[in-house]
Amino acid sequence: MSHVATRTSAADRRRAARTGLVTIMAAGLLAIFLAPTTGTQARWHAEAVAQTPAVALDRMALSVPSSPAGLTTTVTNTAKATTAMWRPATLTVTIGGKPLPATALAGTAISYATGTAGTCAAAPARWTVTPALVIGPAGGASPRETLVPGGSAGLCVTIRPAADLLAQYPGQTMALTTTVDAQASAPATWTAPPVTWTTTYQVPAHTLASCRIVSSNDKNVEVAWSWPDAQAPYGWDVVQWTGREWVSIGKDYATSSNNPGVLAGQLLPAARRSTTIRPAENGSGDVRVRRYLTETVGVDSRQSFTFNTKHPDNDKVRCGGADASTAPVAAATVGAVPADASTTAPGLGAPRTIASTAAAEAPIAASTHLPTDPVAPTATIPTAPTTAPTEAPIPVPADSVTPTPAIATAPTAEGK
Amino acid sequence: MTAKALRGLVAVAAVVLLLSGGLGSTALWSAEAALPSAQITSGQLRLEQEPMSITLTRDGASTDVSATLGQQALRPGDVLTYRVPVRPVLEGTSLEATLALDAGGLVVGPLKDVVGEPAVTVQTEPSGLLPTSPGPWNVTPALSHARVTGIVTVTIPATAGTARQGQTLEPGNISWSLTQV
């Protein structure tokens, strides 16, 4: 019996211990629940968002008018924010769609100038062009011009043709194609797509203007011509077809006089645009006006005055008009020093005589560049076959005739 | 039931009785006194946003383009500065929060790889309330209602080559956040 009582007592103690532990834990939990807290677990959150607008990078480009007038154009920087550093980068020159050889441009001065639109023609050269058509800044200037966003600048090309060009391509139209490029100012490295400016230039050529009888005996004729270029020629001569060749004839006959004021082989001064001749003295052959570019290089008019002989024995003529030349370019543009018809007229390459003090005008600058090119026709006598004229003179009864405009057709034969 | 168990129950009952205090008194004494009512106000945590301004710095000169940015054309070397001010409001006992400025949504679109990540700094009024580091910052009610301006700059680098011309910095966003900790 006492043994049973002992086991019961031990179980009771363990139960009491568990009960006490449970009681303490319950009291702790209750204290936690009922005690005040510090802080919150809510994790409040707030946001503020600013929307930013879109913005684009600039686009750099140049523009030139699609149909510029003359030798002037306008370059415009169409970028909105980028300053363009621009320049004419390349130049190609063609005639009839074919590139012009560098030899033809020997001595010819091509330059570009800038300014406000339409006002740069008289500006000093900003870039110069070599005969090989390499463009470089003039006078050590910076290679590029600055153009603000949206700004425009005038761009002009100036050509001062030298003897080679004048002699080989008189009256012909050159196409000058210039590419203009640009790059952005630092620190940007942007470039603009090159734009192309094409313009044309007509190589100066003199044209025959009028022919009229000025003497009562119908022997003396005044011929007149025009010369559009500002460059003064070296001098003028009048040549006539003899049936074999073109020869210099006497000029400046006084009314009804038989003696010329300027002998054959002598030149008229640069300022002259007319003279009187006696065409019947050489069989009333066709007459051309020859412009001397230098002392030894001359260019014949692309037209010829024709004459009708009134009577084979009395030297009376009537003007027949001016026809387009049928001579090939080489023969027409390279004037041989005329056959010596005067004791004062030297041969080819020798000094020539200008027949008037009015010849004090300076020779064209281009003459100083000759003859640098062995191909240039500076001292070449045309090897023209001495064929007879192929076109019959036009019988025009009037004593005063205005020539018809020259028709630029390709000649078919050398000589006359 | 043993005596020990009984003592345990008595102890629990005593604790409950002491902590609850809800049993009242049997004496039925009564007294009254008028006390002013206590006002309890909950805390606040919010951001008051102010208008953003944008300036364009080019060749050393700055221009306000807040209203005209879309009409601008950017070029290499340009710097856009976005100023995004807010006023954090933190009210509450022991309230703490993290203030953060996220400019990761500003430069999006094809220019992202060339423009790169914008630079971020911060300015306060009164000054010096926060370090100028890009954050985030741990803030307390001491900062409440002060103007905090996030300054985000985007530079169009010179390495943005010709092929980048005409590309667009697309619409984006700059966001402030305030999160309780």
C-alpha cells in the first residue's frame, strides 16, 4: 500500500510542474498582448513621378537651290541646332558631257567666293582651284566657312579663262559641278551629306555683228563684231579666205580710200569692235575676225562674213551676211599668225605690231601662262587642207546686213 | 486535484485578475472628475510633388526649355538638366522612411546605349539636409516639408556619331519614392 502511495506522489509532482509552466507561458502571452507597442508594421509608401517629354537629336544637312541662276548660288544650313563648317569640296568640269582635260584649264583661274546671298561675285577668292581641279583655301585661310543653324551664305564661282581654254573651246558651254560638304563644329563629329551645285559657264567668244557698205563706190565695207567678256584681248585682226588659206588683210580704210590705215599683219587695238576693209581685193573671199589672246595665239570668229561681187572687174561688193563657221574647233580656235602681207608683220611667234596707241590696254592675264602645256595650241599652225569653201555666199542685196546667229554645229572639215 | 495544482490555478486567476482589472469593486464607491478629451492623430507619410524644370546647356549657356524641350534639336555636347523637386511629409512617432530617386526610366529608346546612365544628385532647402549622393537616403520627420530637389543630368556625348542624327530620346520618367521602414 505504501508503495502505491509513493508512485502517485511522483506523478502528481510532474503534473504540477507542467501546470505551472503552462501558467507562466499564458501569463507572458497575455502580458505581450496587453502591453502597448512602439512603431508600426504598416510600411507606408508614397511615389511622385515626373514625366519627361521626347526630344530628338539634330539632323545636319545643307541645301542649295535646284535651279541656281548664273555662277552664284546659296548654301543653307538646314540644321536646327548644329553649326556647319562647310566648303566646296570637289569640282568637275565637263563640256558636252565629257570631262575637260586639265591641259585645257592651264592658266585658267577658277575660284570661289562667299558672301551674303547674291552679293559675293565681287568678293575676294575664298578658295582657289588648281588645273587638276583640287580646291584649297586661298591665302592661308581656314579650309571651311562657318554657317549658323538655319543660316545661308552666297557661294560664287569665278572663272578667268586663259588662252588655252579660250582657244580650244570658244563659245562652248562648260558645266561646273561642285559638291559642298560640311562637318559640325567640335565636339561633334557629325557630317552632312554632300550637296551638288551645277552651273554653266560659256567660254567667251566674239561674234560677228554687222556688215555694211560705207563708200559710194561700193568697195569699202565696215564690219563690226562684239566681245562679251570683260577681259581685254590682246588685239584684233581681220582675215580673209584666199581659196587656200586665211590671210590678214588691211583694215581701217578711210571712206573711198584705197589705202588701209592698218596694214595687213598688224592688229587693231583691244578696244576696237569694228573696222573697214576692202573685201574685193582678195577675190571677195569670206572674212573672219580674229581675236588675239596673246601675241601669238589667236581665235577666229565662228562665223564668216560673206560677200557678193557686183562685177568681177570693179571690186564692188555687197554684204552677204554672216554664216556659222564650218571650220573644226581646232582650226577655228587656234589662229595662225596670218600670212605676212606686210613688211611690218612678222612671222609666227615673232612680236606683232599693234596698230594704235589705243592698244595700251593690258594683254589678258592669261597670256602670261602660255605656253605651259605642250598640248596647248599656242604655237601650232593649223594643218588645214586648202579646200574651197563648201557653202555658197548668200546673195543678199542689202548693203547693211545683220548676221544671223551662229549655229553651234560640229564642223566637218578643217580649214575654211 | 492536488494542492499544488490548486495553487497553480489560483496563481493564474490572480494574474488575470491583476492584469484585467475588470472585475470592479464591490464597494460601490463612486466619484467623478471631468477630464479634457485626448486627441489622437494618425501619422502621415507622403510626397508633395512640385513642377519639374528642364534646362539645356549648350556652349556654356543655359536655357530653360521646360515648355519647349520637344521643339529642341540636340547635338553632341548638349547637357539636359532635369530638376524634380518634392516635399516629403513624415509625421508620426518613431516614423522612419527611405527616400529614393529613380532616373532609370529617363533615357529610353535608341539613344540609351550611347547616352548611358544619367548622373543624379540631390539638393535640399534648407541646404545640407541630405548628402548629395545619388541615394537612397534614410529620412525622419526632421526632413518633413523640406524641399528636396533631384537633379538629373543627361549629356549627349561626342561619340554620338553621324548615324545618330535624328534619333529620339523618347518620353521617360523620373520617380521619387518614400517607403516606411
